[in-house]
Amino acid sequence: MRRVTVTDPGETRCGITSFRVTDKEPEEIKTALAEVEPRINVTTSTRQSTMFDMDARGLTSVVRASLHYYNTEREVDRFVAIVADLAGPS
């Protein structure tokens, strides 16, 4: 089972990535990330902020991570590893 799902549509993506973790609410992931690594900042988006898009894709909320030019590959790898740990075994 895939525990982390990228929810962005399309083939061409940018530095803003939205995702969900199976059996976890986005706010729960946001809080857990901040506890594990305070330098990681993510936001959450709810249906109220993008109703038509989320309704069309059957979503109610997502976690949004934004990469910037100053993020290193090591930082991105650390973020991915922490999210994988929070998601639990697949």
C-alpha cells in the first residue's frame, strides 16, 4: 500500500507539492513535522480554499510543501525521510 500520495495533477510539477498520508490528517502531519524538525515548515490547504479542485478530485485537505532555491538536496532528502517515517511501514 502506498502510504504517501502526491495529490498534484499533471505531468509538469513545480516546487510546491501537495500530498496526503494514509490514515493521517494533514494538520497531524504538519504538527509532527514541526516536532521532529522545527526548521521544516509546511502548510495545509482545505476544501474551503480550493473547493472546485478538491471536490473534483475527492479531497478535503492536503499538506503543502514548498521548495525554495536555497533548499539543498540533503534537506529535501531529510524531509522525504521524515515524511516516510511519519507515514509508517508500507
